Amino acid sequence: MTTTPVSATLESGVPVSIVIVSRERPEALRRCLTGVKQLQYDPFEVIIVADPAGIDVAREMPFAGALKLVEFDRPNISAARNLGIAEAAGEVVAFIDDDAVPEPQWLRHLLEPAKRPEVAAMTGFVRGRNGISFQYRARQLTARGEPENLNVDTETPSILLPPTDGAIKTEGTNMAFRRGVLVKLGGFDPAFHYYLDETDLNMRLARAGHATAIVPLAEVHHGFAANRMRNANRVPRDLFDIGASWAVFHRKHLPTPDHAAHWALLRAAERRRLLRHLISGGLEPRDIPRLMRSLDEGYSEGMERPLNNSVVPPDARSAFRPFPARPRRSVALFTRPIKLASDRAKAAKRVESGEIVTLINLSPTALYHHVAFDPTHAIWLQTGGIYGKSARNEAVFRLSRRLDRLKREVRRVARQRGFSDDH
């Protein structure tokens, strides 16, 4: 078992409040908080806005006394986020979903552009379920709220002013805003119960002329856990709030004569999405009319919802509560399938001693690589074959010596995980 140690230091920067909203996903929240514990940044505080089950999980964590807990059990993510902002005493408020885990250097990279006063918002890249492919990278929004990909430098932050009639998109599971800007804009609009909540905020940021930083190395891993709107495979259970959110967006951001035509396009796109799930076996034929009916009912209801009646207090309701961040050395441990169980136990002990551990388990095959944060052992586990691909744009098979491949995988995540750049 080989190690690649790096000295431990905490990155210091502006005070940050992390807001995590959770409902009906207590185990996902536990995993998220286990990852947050390893963040290498100072100072930050953590605010949990959750249902009773989520609050119970937060109270079970060994650092429970350092958390700010707000009980909230309504299906309205905007209202929940506003409650978190009200408690936030940091200069910047960061958001991560309960079904996501941050890389240890997440805050260090995400908050780097906050040193520039013109930057009001920051967002990073999001990796998907395999822990390697990107779910979201850099995007902007059209005047109709539709995302478009942007080409940006993949190593350094890009400071961007909003495009004409559009906005720079922040990703809901990986974004941060200056608290003072959120106060002036009234926070998130509670009319968006689910979906388009940050899109609406992005459009209002753009109208105010604020710059947004896209920070590629500020990464989180997002799992798309099941919720009341979708199952774990992203198959829709209900489209009511998607329809309602589009109606609210239309009322706020599109001229009235454009509503019907855009809604027809959106409705057709939703139907095509449902048909793809039908073909793949996720839905049955009888589900299609039911889901389309819920979409239409939501749109009708959204046309009647009151708009932007939220007020974010100018001062936090509670004092800044620093999270007990601990400087941790980041190490990579190399193992083989036959030794995985014993080496995983050894890795867990090293986590307990205060290290961030990446355990790379490679077999002599061409298996694709996967990365996941193991909440039981609090380690980053990468599996795959010595000759298999990690980034999905690589060759399916690539000859490599074992040690060379291990070094290459460490270099791939060196700056996100906290390894030195010379490995």
C-alpha cells in the first residue's frame, strides 16, 4: 500500500455560511455532513434547514454543537433557503444539496473570486454519479431561462458579466452569493417551490448588473437522490411543481404575448422526456397522461401564485458559529481487489487520526473507473481497471504500468482533493 502525503493547512478567507436544505433524505444528509467535516477552509459555519428526520441526523453528528439547526417541513426549497440566509452570519452564503458531497478544497476554490469586490456570485463544476463525468460545468441562461453551455478555462476562475437579456447560471448544488446582495434582492422567491429557484435569482442578479465567477476547481459530487418529484433514476413521479415554476417564471421574466408559444415548446419537451423514460422502462403507458395532466395543473396554479413576498433580514438572527475545521493531510492509498476489505479498514483508521484518504483500488482489467465518497468510512474510494478509462472521453483501453496509472489518477484530482501538484 503506497501513500502520497501532503502537509495539512487550512485555507483562510472571507467568513462563509454553508446552507444545506434537506427533506425526507436523512441518510443523504448524513453523508453530506460527513464530507463537509473534511473541508479545508476557515472560517465557515453550517446551517441545516431540515424536516424532523434531518434535524435528528444533524443532532447525531459528533460536531452537532457547531451546527445551526432550523426545523422546516414544507416542500418549498426557496422558503427553506431564505430561512438559512436569515441565520447566516457569513459575508458569503454558500449552498450545497443534501445529496451532494464537496471535494475537500471546495470552499477554498469557490471563494477565491470573493476577493474581488465586483463578484457577487460564485459557482463551480458538478460531477455526476460515477464521480468522474461532469453533470454540469459552465452555463448561461437565455432570456427564456433556458441553459446554454459556455466555454471557459477549466483551471482558473472566469469572472463574467451577464449576457444581454440573459444571465450567468449558478448550479443549485454548488453556488455562493454575497449575503448583502441576497438581502437587496430579497433572497429566493418562495413562489418557486421546486425548480427554477436559482434561475430566477440569476435573472435578477443579471438585471442588477452583477458579475458571477465560474470556478471549475470548486467541485461537488451530486447524486440525484430520490425525492417527491422523481425516483433515484430521475424518472418523474410528479410534474406539478415544474409546471407551476415555469408559470411563475413566465409571469416574472417573459412578455405576456410570449407565454403561450414558449409553454407549448416546454410542454412538448416534457412529453418527449416522458416518452424516453417509457421506452427505457421507467414509466408505463398509463403514466404519461397522468404526468402531463399534473404538468398542466401546475402551470395553471402557478399563474395564480403570489410573487416574491420574501424579506431577508439585513442582519443574521444569530452570531457566526465557526465550524471546528481541522487541518488534514491528504493521502492516497493504493490497493488491489483482493486487499480492498483490509485496506478500507486501515484507511478508516487514518481518517480517524485526522487525514483525508483517497483509496484507489485498481484491477488488471479495462473496467471504467468510478469515484464515490464512502460515508461509513469517510473515505474517497476509486475503483476500476489499470487499463480502463476514468474520464469518459479517453480511449476504452490504454496500456499503462500500475504505478504510472496510480500517479495519473492522483494528479487528476490533486487540486480538488488537496494533494500537491507535483504527484
